[in-house]
Amino acid sequence: MYLARNEDDGLIAAKNVSFRNRISEDIEKLKKLYKDICKLEHHNLMYMLKTHHETTSEQPSFWLFMELCSFGDLNVIYRNHPDYFAFDQIKPRLGMMRQMIQGVSFLHDRGYAHRDIKPKNIMATMNESMQDEVVLKIGDFGLSRCLRLENDPNNQMDSDVGTNSFKAPEFFDLNKKYETVGSVEKTMLEKPYDNSVDIFSLGLTFLAVWQPYVNGKDRKENVILNLMPNVEASMTTGMLLMWSCRVIPGVQIAMT
């Protein structure tokens, strides 16, 4: 990620997406996806300003120019502003959850599935009118898919993508298929899934808001010791996180 300056918007963020190990069909889909994402405007989505296809270098790439979220992601906020996650700060944390729900709901209403919801992809900035309020914005749409073409039989999701510790159970399919296209190997699931996988990932991200952690070890120790004192410490983090998401989505339902 780079810091850039735009004549109209001042300081902005710039990200270079490499096309290495991508087949031409996937490259075209990614370019179209980001051009479509640039048309979406919501206060809880990271605003994409424009895109640029770099063809002059030996390795073609894609530049994304987006609004600058000065607070960083949820993990950075926890490290730099732990007061936002203090035990008695219930209202601010509920506010964070509400904003994430609104962002995901907007994406789903417009036919998109994010497929990689996690704290690192939840960016934050300051509310200009209320200086003590953090505004959360969902970012990094590289794994997103648009499902608006419901009559297209090829427009279904069966790729094994995302971050393992925030994936929905649908991704842990033992009957996976492996396809090689050119030099690229893809992992496909036997059964297609829909955008509800984002809701599961959202639940695990809510857990990070209520029980913040700095790294994987910190997450495992805090979740086990503070949330489930009767669970044996030998239980894997993945199993524990799956359990937690069965509980937390109830908050999402109650808040909408």
C-alpha cells in the first residue's frame, strides 16, 4: 500500500495488484470487478476513486486508487487506540458492529459477495463531524464476486478462497477438486455456496471487536481463557471460532 496525492482529493491510498500467476480470464474479471466497485458509494465501504492498468513494466499490474483511511485496520486500531475496545465501552463497540453490518448489507443488496471479511479488511477513519467517532469501512475487494447475473449458470461460487481462520464451514469441504489452468492451480469445492459465507466471517470479526487480539497466539489464549473457561485448552482455534460464530450472528439479527 502506498500514500499518494490526488489534485482533487488530496492524500489518497494506492495499491498495486500484481497479475503474476493469474490467467488472462481472471485478470479481465478482476479489472471489471474493480471498475464496478468504483461505482459503489456507501459510507461503510472504502471508496474506490479510480483504477489504472500498468502495461509498461515486465510484469503487468493493476493500480487501485482509494480514499485514505488514516486509522488503519481493526487490528491497528486495537494496538494504537485500545480505549475504543475497553470492557465498559459497549456502545462504541456496538456501533462498530452496526457499521460492518451496514457495509455488508449494502454489498449483498447490490449482488456482491465479499468472501474475505476479517479485521484486516475493515478499515477505519475519523468522522469529520464527530471527532470522537470512528467510521469503519470494508475494503479489499480482490476476492469479491458479483452475483447479479442470476440466469448465468457459470455465475456461481465454488472457489476455495479467503482467510482460513475467518472462513465459513462451507469452505471446509473434504471433497475438494483441483484444477490446473496453464500454470495456475485452483481449488474448487464440490458444492457451490452463496453470499451467506460473509455472515459467518462477519460473526468472527465481531468476536475480534468484543475480544480483541494482537496475533494468533493472543487470540487463542484470550478467547479460551476469557470466553470459554470450561473448554479444554487443547481445543483448536478453528473449532472454537466456529462455535463463537454460532452465537454472535444473533447480535446481527437483533441489530438490523
